[in-house]
Amino acid sequence: MRSFSIVVAADRAMGIGKNGGLPWRLRKDMAFFARITSKVVQGAQDATTTDESTHQRRVNACIMGRKTWESIPKKFRPLTDRFNVIVSRDPHYLDDKPEKGNPLVALATSFEAALDLVESLHSSSSSPSTSSVQVARTFLIGGAQLYNDGVRSKDCTHIFLTRIDATVDCDTFFPEISHSEYQLLPSTDSHAFLENYLQESVEGGVIEEGSYQYEYTVYNRI
């Protein structure tokens, strides 16, 4: 099962980053990101986090580029309770890193290789895995080049976009979302979809935090 969803926050011009980091600090959005990427829910194979028959830990996977990985503060790496897949053309990237050997961290040399890896660890895979990890849902979390590949991939089922109602100084942008391939759900439908997807309450409508206003929106592949 190679299907995945994209999670991203962007301003009015679809800016997503500046100098290798986020150009805003939105505490509630970061908490939402952690929830949507880490929570294993009913419908994502099972609500439990351990498969008693195989003793494998069931988690969601987060695919990210090397720069995105390095933009995460060291104390938060790897992302907790998630299978972290780093995409780097250097097959030896992890060799001298402290995360080498961590069962929740893996390296892939291309986006397609990352999807293949996650598919092999999916709990519905027909090929039994010797890994200690079993993957439920898969999320692509950046950066720009992987987003570009991901948006165009037929395996992308949803785009979870935090739409920030501001124009911020950015040097990195999210690609154009084709309206012939994705449908933006109305605000109330996006909210209902997210609550069903997470099986918990999600703050709906426009959220105010500091000088920013933003909203959680959902694009579904048509």
C-alpha cells in the first residue's frame, strides 16, 4: 500500500520556508502536525500500537528530505512515535549519525524508494517483514522537491494544508495544486473530515495565534 498524504503549512503565496526553517511559530499548528502524523487510529489497520501476533510496533511513517530532517532541532530527532524515513542521494548519510541503528529511522535514496520501503512495512503487506516496526499511515512532510514529487504522484490521496492568511517573507514554496487532480473541501467539510480522520475533536474555522490567522484545510484526490 503506497498511498500517502501530504502535511504542510503555507501562506497566501504558498510560501513554506525561509533559510531552511519555518518563517512562523504557530504552537497550535505544530501540535496539530504532531497529532495527525503520529496518531494511529481505527481504520489505519488498527487502533492498537502493537501487533500482539508479531510483537511489532505499529506507527505512522513520515517521509522527509535531508534538509527537512536537519531543520528539526536535534532534541526532537527522530520525530517521536513515528517511523522517520530520510530521503538523501547519499546512501551513507546515516553512517556517522547518532540515529544510525534506531529502528524508527531509515534512509532511502529516492522518493520512490521511500514509498517502496514504507509499503514493505505496511501492516497489510503480503510479504512478512522482519522489522520491529509496522506502518499504518504514511505522511510526506517536506521539503519543496519532495512536495513537488508528492503532489504529482497518483499515490497521494490527501493534502492537509494549514492555510495561513498572511504574506510572509519566504524563499521556499509549495507547488501549485491542480484543481483537476485535487478537490478543496469547503471549510465545514474539511473540519468534519479531519475529526473523522483523527477520531477526535479538531479546532475548526479560523484560528488566531499571535499576529497570524490560519485554518486547517483538506484537499482530496479526485
